[in-house]
Amino acid sequence: MTRRRKKGEFLLVCAIGSLLLGLGAGYMAIDVGARMNELRQHGVVSAAEIIDKQAREERETKVIGGGRRVSQHTTDYTLGLRFDKHAATRHKDFVAGTPLETHGSPYLTPAAIDVSREVYATHGVGDFIEVTFIPDIASYDKDSFQLTETVEEQSSFAFLVRWYLGALAGIALGLWGIIRYRQLNRQHG
């Protein structure tokens, strides 16, 4: 015996998916905004020297229905850095125009950071780039260590508005789909 489908079941599934995507985008916007604001409030800026550049390519081949193979190619760009964590200017002061401190410590802290293709292409080994980090944290991970330009971009009003608008659009579309599904089934009930 075959189950008789109700009208709009596909619409309901799409609506729930859209609602979940919208909620996920909203969570991401809140998470990214909180991390970047933490760096802006408590972070310091230091000039880091690029000592190494690596582009790591990954290829993945998947077999999908009918024996077809689909290849996916991604490249991760990483900069190896060293910087004097003691020669740092507070992020607020740096944005206000205070020049970076120069300490001259013989002990430089190594770090590696993933960057975009554009940043990777425009900077070479030996160049200096500003990094923002929270000095109390011993390990420099993606939550406590970023390029200063990334912090500025991802904490900007325009960046967050795009995420919030995307989240609201997904939520609104999901709610509309659920309401429309209920209307269709009431009419044909």
C-alpha cells in the first residue's frame, strides 16, 4: 500500500531546510562577531615577519551514483610568521593611529596562520604584516590570533549586516514555507 502524499510536502521540507540554514547563519554571525569583538577589545597588534609560505593542495575523488567520479580540488594557503609578542600596541590605540611598538626582543614567537589566496599572493617571505592576538593565551589559534585586516573586515558593520540579512532571509523563507504548507493542507484537507 502506497502512502498518499499531502500537498506541499516538498515545500515543507525546503522550508524547514531554509529555516535551519537561516538559524545556522545567524549563529555564525553571532559567533564571528563575538570573536572579532573580543580581539578588538582585548587584543594587541604586532608586526609579524613572514618566514614561510605554503600552499597545500588537496584532491578528493568521490564516486557517486552510476559509478561517476567527481573530483574536488582545494588549496589551503598558510603563512609562517614570527613576531615579538612583547612589542605590541593595543588594538584600540593602533586603530586610532598609534604606531606599532618596537621592542627588539631576541626571542621571537613563531606562529602559522591560514590566509586567503589574495593575502597569500600579495605578501612575500620577508614582508611584515600586522597580526592581532590576545596576549594572555599561550597558543595562537584561530580564536585568539588573526590578521589585523581580517579583524577589521569581519567586525565591520557591512560584514555583519550581510550575515544577519542572510539569516533573516532564510528564517523568513522557512516560516513562509511552513505557513503556506499549512494553508495548502487546510484547503485540500
